[in-house]
Amino acid sequence: MLNTIWFGMFAIAGLAAFGRWILAGDPAGFAAIVDSMFAMAKLSVEVMVLLFGTLTLWLGFLRIAEGTGLIDAAARLLGPLFARLMPEVPRGHPALGLVTMNFAANAIGLDNAATPIGLRAMGELQKLNPRPDTATDAQILFLVLNSSSLTVLPVTIFMYRLQQGAPEPTLVFVPILLATAASTFAGLLTVAWMQRLRLWDPVVLAWLGGIALALGSIVLLLAGMTAAAVAAASSLAGNLVMFGLVLAILAAGAWRQVPVYEHFIDGAKDGFGIARDLLPYLVAMLAAIGALRASGALDVILDGLRIGFDWLGLDGRIVDAMPVGLAKPFSGSAARALLIETMQHFGVDSFPALLAATMQGSTETTFYVLAVYFGAVGIRRARHAVGCALVADVAGITASIAVCLAFFG
């Protein structure tokens, strides 16, 4: 599918430039495409320089958290919840610790780091699978929650905003938190309905009720504030949570007498490798999107969507961010490139850029996760995984629009 999408971007860009030449007598479209491709290749390297640092930094801290036992403690804390959501997985099974680590990496926005951990978790769950070609209930729940991507601290999105010159990179902290919570709840409720999970169990209700109460309190707290105060509160909360997490991990390391520096270096090496492997995908997608924008084809597509939105009485500014929302279920690299291009084109703190950043943090790449996670263990029958994951996607995008209109509209 990615081959078709990528080729299609260049084909559409070429047809648009050819149309400008034949119909309007303007051959400049081809030069604009070539210039844009080289500019996007340069931008990819600039983005990756900061991404190298971000991934190495946070994977280093994640390794310390693993070495101090914080991850195992989180797995034990979540054990009663997983026992009810994944009843076929025995308590204390290695899969639960890996699932917890995967959620932790997703929670701090390290989706690229979460993938190798998630593959290990899926492999452990596959060992319990009596029908190796068919997804189990536990595997489906894990995949849907993974694709809904509950992101508490989206550090990579903060990094992209910082790289593009945002004075307050954490401005989108609370909007992303609310949007990703909506997608995760939608995915969980859909899977629970399909698998007849007992969400009214006291333990499950306590967890879900506590999370819902916390999010509801945030909404009520922000409801009476002005837009400027809300933005300032979101930025402050993002910075406090980020630095508080770092201090907590280091304090746990000091308490447990863990060699925090050596653990950090070991984890950082993994982050360097992940970031290095990401560069070719970012160059490929940014070059294709740059060609599409320079040819004028992307503007034509968005103008058509804007007409439809106006006819429905919806805010037309939403259209400028929709490419990110539409690309996210299919390709994380494409959505990431579109986010960067949107910030470049409209301005890093423009409404389209803020909405695109919120959409980027609200869900994961459903079809990519489905293909990689299930493909890695040989599963061919996904059962209800795709439908449940797409419900989460729609909920995340819808919530992103509603939250950004309330925060930045």
C-alpha cells in the first residue's frame, strides 16, 4: 500500500505540473517540484539531527526506569487490570511486562521506540495462541490499544515544534492528552463490546473511572479560562510533567543504587539506531509531499475539501490539517512529514499546525501496526482488530478537531 501511495504522490504532482504547462502555459511547475524535493531532503536532515537527540535522551531514561524496577512495578500495578482485560494471559507472564513497557514508550511519545518492544510483546502473546494464524482476544486488545496510542507526554511532537521555531513547544500538551484519551477509550469500549469483557468489574471501573475523573477535572478546570490562559496552562503542565518524570526516574535510580549513567548510555545507543533507521523514510515522504505541494495539486485537493466543509457549515480551517489525519492510519512517516510540512507552510503556531500536531498525537498508524505486529508472528486472520482500531482513529481525529476549536479557535 505504501508503494502505491508514494508513487501516486509523484504521479499526481507530475500530472498537475503538466496541466499547468499545457493549460496555462506555465512550465515553472517542474522547476518548483525539483527545488522542493531538494529543500525537503535538506529539511529531513535538519529534523533528524534533533530527533537523534530526542530518541537517545528518552530511551536512555526508559532504560534507567527498566533497571530500577519501575517498569516491573508498573506491570504489577496493572496486573489486576490486565487479568480482567486479558483473562487468557497468566499473571506474571513476560508478555505483561513487555506490554507495560510498550505503553510506557507510547505514553511519552516514543512511537518508534515502542515498536520493537511491542513486537516482543506480540511474540510472547503468540506463545499462548492455540491457533497461530488467528489473532487472540489479548492480541487484538493489545493491538487496538497500541494503535490508539495513549500519549501522556508527546515529546517527539514537542521536538518537531521546537525545531520549527515554536516559542512554546508544549502548547499542545493538554489538547493531545484529551484527544488521545478519547481514541483510547473508544478503542477499548469497542473491543470490550466485541469480546464481551466485563468493564463493570470493580477493578476495571476503578481504573477507567479514575482516568475519566482526572480528564474531566482537567476539562472543568480549563473551561473557565481564557484561550491565552488555557494555552499557558497546557505549556506549564507539559513542562512540569516532563521534568517531573525525569526527576522521578533518576531518584528511583539513586534509591536503588542503579548505575544510572551506564544504563542511560545503553538505552541511548538503542535510540541512536532507531533514529538513524528512520531517516530514509522521512526523506522519502517529505520529498513526495514537497512535490505534491509545489505542483499545486495538494492545494487543489484541499480547496475541494474546503468547499465541502463550507457546504456543511464546518470550519474550513480544519481542512488544512486533514492530510495528517487522513494519512495517520496508513503511514506514520507520511503523517510525520505532512505535520512538518504543515508547520512550514502555515506557521508553527497557526491553527492548522496546532490541529495537525494534535491529530498526530491522538492515534497511531493503524494499518502499519496491524501489518507489522501481526505479520511478525504470522497472523493472517485479524478478526475484529481492524474495525475496532478504525473506530479509535475516527474518535481521535474527531476529538482533535473539537479540542483544538475549543483551545485555539
